Amino acid sequence: MGSLVTTEGVVHYEMDGRGAPVVLLHGWLNSWSVWRTTMLSLSDTKRYRIYALDFWGWGESDKRTAQFTLSSYASMVVHFMEAMGIQRAPVVGHSMGGTVALTVALDFPDKVDKVAVVGSPIVGSSLNLMLQLAGQKNIARLLWRIPYVLDLIIWWVLAREGTDTYAMIRRDVSRTTMEAFFRSINDLRKTDLRPRLPEIHMPALGVFGRRDNIVNPNQARLMAQAIPQARVEVIPNARHFPMRDEPERFLEIVSEFLAN
């Protein structure tokens, strides 16, 4: 467990392993812990030093900052890397974290030598309708004031994800604020990276679950079309959390991508 004091507040991160740095980014309603098993598996290879951080407003990072947008998260990642002495590294993100990873690759290409996304929206309209509605300020406020309704929606959206994933999400939601909850998903639902993706010339990977009901898996096709050199994998039996649904296959894909 580590913390980094910045002018924006305290950044919480976890680190494991020895070797070349790899940065992992979590998604909306999550924290670094979504990567726990992946971190341990990658660090066991003794080839990588894995860094998994909490975005502003999530997990144990500072919640006082007013910035909960993709661009502010991208800047946060770069500042974190600079503070940790990481000149350049692969950046891997899940869900919203993958959209942030692509933003870092586009806006700070000198900091990223490879970029990978996992179940990430290229276009905000690919989000489950319930998530898009959570980006409406009045609806977000209503949900926050009636925790029972918010919990019911989370349960409904995650019904097929399993009780462990549901418990993880509930825990991470309980540690965030309404501003982080609303502003981050509001920015994500308005995103459309398609016009800029052809600017990515570094190695890129997309991993999607064919049964994902949180982010439409057709984002795999969009990524393949926009980044011709990208490797795109669709795991048939995985949903929104391939690293939890099919951990062995997921690790095989990511390890091969990092090694080559």
C-alpha cells in the first residue's frame, strides 16, 4: 500500500513485483482491487513491477478535488508516472480506465509504449442505458439520496456478474462521493474517441467479453477498424470483467501482449 501527495491531493496506489513497470487503471464504480489477481499473476513472472492506482474520488485516493473527468484522470496518470520515476510504460485499463488509457496514449504518447483496454467504451453510447442515465445530474442526485434504489440498480446491472463482483462494486461505491459518481460517468457517456483513434501508432490491445451487458462488445469492432495494427480479442464466455470470468485466458492474452 502506498500514497503519493500531490497538489491535487493524495493518490493511493498498490505496487507489486520487480522488473519493467506496467500501470493498471480501474473502471467506474471500482478501485485498484479489481486488478488484485492480475497483479499477483503478472508480478509472479518476476518480469514486471505492477502499479495499480485509485482515480480521484475512488478507493482511497483523495475525494476533495473537483475534477472527475477523463482528461483529468489522464493527467493524473501522467503525473503519477513522473512522480514514481516511470519514464514510459504500458498502460492497461478496464472499462472507464481503458478509455482513460487511450486518452493518455493520445494526449501523452511519449509516456506510453503500449496501450490495452478491457471492456472499455470507445463511444459513450455503448454504455448500458442505466449507466447513461446515471450521468444525468438530477437522476444521479436522486439515486444518491435513495441508496436502496441505487443498490437495486447495481444489482440489476450486475445480476450475471456473480456475488463476489457485486460485493466488490457495493464496497467501492460506498467509499466514493456523489460528485465523483456523477461527473465521471457523465463525461464518459459523452465520449467518442473514434475520430482520434487512428492517431495511435503504438502496439494496442482490446479485450472484450462477448456477454458483456455493461459495455456493448461491438466496441471491439470499432477498435479494430480505427486502429488497424491493434490486436482485438473477444472472449466468448466472459462478461464485463474478463479478468475475473476467464482469468487464465485473460492472463495469457495480456502476458503475450506485454512480452512482444
